[in-house]
Amino acid sequence: MSEFDGLPVLRSPVAIAAFEGWNDAADAASSTLDHLEQVWDAKQVAAIDPEDYYDFQVTRPMISLVDGDTRRIEWPTTRFLVASPPGAERDVVLIRGIEPNMRWRGFCSDILELCHSLEVSRVVLLGALLADVPYSRPLPISGSANGSEVIERFRLTPTRYDGPTGIVGVLHDAAQRADFDSLSFWVHVPHYANNPPCPKATLALLHRVEEVLDLAVPVGDLAEESAEWEEKVRAAGEQDAELGEYLRELEERAGDSGIQPLSGDEIASEFEKYLRRRGGGGSASIF
């Protein structure tokens, strides 16, 4: 891989991006990027200067020991990593970040400028949202793209969500306005089992990455971990009659044509009903 002005010259690269925070239910999207970084041995080539985009009292830097005695500060930022998957005819740019606290438009401009410098041909954005879906079925994927042909090719169910958005939605809009070929995939995470990790949701996003790249991605232990996660939710439903009834209701409704993310108010309303049946109290997640 040759270098020019500090950046590598890549082969028709596709960028895949995910951000911790509001867009990342159960850490499913950021875990997908972490998995790709590991299995493809991706190397960092650039990072966004965090000074203009993060409130360090909200998103604090981390300090750690290196070699037992040297202290190093890790600043919250967005990193660009490059991978050359075995057998692939193109390179992949992984954009792994944290949702910024401020100046989102400038942040998106910096991201897209780097994508332009790396000659990225397509930007794929990954997100995860809370939804009223059964854990035992394939987790739905919704999303959007620049054209009906791409939507049909990747069997995207266009989202009908109307409300506040996060950095994934803003970056997707900015990429389209900048004439990038861009699309987004959002996995629907069961809101009653939203504590991370959710390997089934990460696995669902990985399968969509495979489709975009037309390339098999090693999944490691994710299939086994996904089965264990399902068993954990199933066992919780067996131990709690009210939860079990709720899960059965979701199964019966799973054939509905529309898949909808829940708003915060709708999630709260669903769980108020559930907690009232249980006698009140408790957490909004079964684990």
C-alpha cells in the first residue's frame, strides 16, 4: 500500500461507519466495527481532532497505564482505519467513533473530506435502535439509500421514523448532499433486552456488510453467542409469566407488515403496562 500525503492509496474503497451513543442500541453497531477491525487486522490511518466536537466533561478522556508505569491519555475521537480483507478486490475504510457533543455539521464535513481524500466510493452507515420486536425471529433491518435500485437490491425496509435523529442520520444526509453513494442499515434491537452486548443484532449487521461488499466476513463466536443470548431471553420469559405473555404477544404480532422503531414515549408506555402487570418497579431490561 503506497502512501501519498500521509494517507494510503486504496483500491476502490468502501467506508463503513458506526458511532457510540444514541445511534447504538445495545452497542450493536459499534460492536460490528470492533469485530471488523479485529478479523481484518485494520490499521489506523487518521483521526478527527476531538477538540472542536466533544465536551470533555460529558465524554471524558480515559487514562491508562502503558508498560506498567507510563500514563497515557486516550481522547474521545473518531478514527479512520483501513483493512484489506483477504480475497477482496477492494479495500475497506472503517470509521469508528463517538457521537460528538457539538458542531455536528463541521464534524460531518471533516468526515466526508477524509472520505474524499481516501477516494471512498460508497459510505455505509450502521445504526441500532430499540424496537418492539420478538427476540426469537430474525431481527429486522431498516434503512435508506440514494435510490430505489439500491433499496431494492439490499431489500431495505424504508424507515417511517419521524423524530429526533443522531449523528448517523445527520451524516447520512450530509453524504447524500455531497453526492456520495451512501446507504444506512439499522438493526431493530428488542427493547426489553437492550443491555449490551446483543450478538444477534451485531450478527445481523455483519450479514448486511457482507452483502454490500459481496464478501464473506468471518463471524467468529458470534453465532454461538447469539444462540446463548436467545436462550437467556427465553429462560427469562419462562421464569416470569408476565414477561412470557408479553413475548408471546410479540410473536403473534411479528407477521405485521410494518416494522417500526419505538419512540421513547412508546417504549415507556409499553413498559409501564408490563410493570403494572408485575406490580411495579424493576428495570426496563430483563438483563
